[in-house]
Amino acid sequence: MLLVNGDPGETLPVADRGLQYGDGLFETIEINGQRPVFFDRHLKRLEDGCRRLSIPCPAPDILTEEAGLLCRQAPAQAVLKIIVTSGSGGRGYRRPEAIQATRILSLHPYPDYPDAFSTEGINARICQTRLGINPALAGIKHLNRLEQVLARAEWSDPAVQEGIMLDNAGLVIEGTMTNLFYVKDHAVYTAALEQSGIAGIIRGLIMELANQHQLTVNERSYSPEHLLSADEVFVCNSIIGIWPVKQVEQNAFAPGPVTRKLQQWLADYKQETLRREQ
């Protein structure tokens, strides 16, 4: 099912700036037991992104009501996608004086990933497509995702589950669909995302949970050589949670104790949140 500005339908004006220029943002949200998981965090990120792009953000109560309508029609597990664009406008980059934002909410099947991806880990490769450096857009989950599209088109081997993306300076940033962490000597590291990349909901939550358990996460710039010398590597997003990485190119890793702890802390926090919201 799909709602466009609150009404059922599957059409959008061809002049919508999300279609014309990628002028908008999106959120991808897990539905568990017909409830959106970490919905408040997703709404806050959407609001922050709209503020940075100067797009009027739909009111939280409207998004909550429409998300609830879709979730009540969803199976036990599903995926909710929210898209907000700057609405329709004439030809040219300049927005209308009065922006009438478009909101699109859609329901999707939950991906059928094997349990082994969480328990045993996944295989990853390093992509040739680079992420552009742009501090003005860094961290935002905007609609311009051509770099990820091109990177994901680099492989079709089903034995490879994720691609690791570098920026134009050759530094490791993230996966094509995930944020990336590595562990070295029991310390956790992740890219700072000040120049490129997406600041994921689960990335932020992992950093919060690590801090609560006196496990420091270092945000820093690092090279592929740093990554490949790690003791543990894992990726995360709002749908998969945390997946250990067992191989990057020819380099093997084992799902280690830090990754296992973070998986458990995240699972516990998720269950606690769902219980609180019942």
C-alpha cells in the first residue's frame, strides 16, 4: 500500500522535484509486530534533514497517523519507507517561493535474509565507485543516491552481500546500504561522516549503547589498510541490525566478542523499546 500526501495512490506529478532533481529525503523503517521500530529516532533524523535542506517537514502527528494506518495493514514484519520531497515546481533549480512538500509513505515486504548473516557474518568487497566529498550534504539521507546505485551495480555474485565505499580521498566511509565499524585491540572505530556518508539510526544507537557500557567508539578517518588490519568488522542499518563481516576481499575475520556484545545490547534495547511502546 502507498499513501501520497495522505491519499491512497501510486502517482506523482512529473514536475515533483524529488523526481526532477532528487530534492528530498527518505527514511527506511523496520516494522515489527505492526509497529515502526525506533520511529521517534527516524522522525528526528527526517526533521533534521529537512531543516538542513530547507524543506518544510511534515508534522510528526501526521506522519505518525499515516504510518500507523499502513502498519495496521502490515504483516508481523515489514518495511516502511517515508519520502519527503520539496514538492512540484517549474523547470529550473530554483524552488517555488512557497514550498508545498510532498510526503510518500509506502509498505514493503521484509527482506528474507538468512540468519547466518547475523550469526556467521557476510562477505564484502571494496567498491571502485567513490563517494563525493560534500560537507553540506554529509550525514543526510537525501534522495541523491547514484553513487550507491553505481557501487551496487559493480557485482552480481550472490556470495557477496555488501560493498565497502571509499571517498575521493581513498578513506573508508560506509557500505552501500550500511554503516561500517571495525574493532582493533578492543577499541571501536567508525568513519566521522563529516565530509560524506549517511549518519544511520543504528549507527547512532550503537554509539550510545557502547558509551553506556563504557566502550568507546572513535570517529576518525581511516584507510582500507586500517580496516583490513582490524580484529573485527561489522556493518549495520535499520533493517538488518548488526551483521559481522567475515571476509573483505581476501582478508578473513571472525565475529568477535565486541561485535557479539553490541548485537546483544542492540537486541535488548530494541525489545525494551517495543515493550515500552505497547
